[in-house]
Amino acid sequence: MDAVTIPELVRQAIAAEEALATLGEEIEDEWSYVNEVRDAWIDRLNDAAAPFDGSGPANPAVVEAVRLAIDEAGTIRDPHRAIDWLSTLPQVVLLALGG
């Protein structure tokens, strides 16, 4: 497993969150909700990563846990399920980070 910092790992999770939001936006009636949820969770993830800025590589177990969640989110093709995962993915990431 490659060495990655928490801020880099969170950026990967945010990219996955953005992909979920894009998929969720296909449900026209949910567009506003999707964007509000995405923005709130991205802010929260950035806040969680900030204390780790300038720190060394993340614990490999944390990296593995977050990447497994990102990989799972990447399998989602249904817009309704993507909307559900807009809150699920960040919560898994925060849990893995110890928050």
C-alpha cells in the first residue's frame, strides 16, 4: 500500500462524494437536496482533514478502510442509492479517521 497522508486520502473521498452527487443529480426533484448534502459533507471532511495537514503518512489500516469505502461507493449506479451514500461515505471516512 502506498504512503498517503490524511489530507490526500480525504481528497480521494471528496472526489468519490462528488461522483455520487453527480449521479444523484439525475433525480431532478432531489437536485437541491443532493447539492446541500454534498456541500455540507465536503466541508465536514475538509475540517476533519485540516489537523493532519503537514503530518506524515496515514496509518495503513485507515487508508485501507477509506479506500474500501471509496471503492464501494464507486460501484453505485442507481441515483437513489447514490443519494443515500452521500451521507454514508463521509460518515465511514470520519469513523476511520477516529472522529
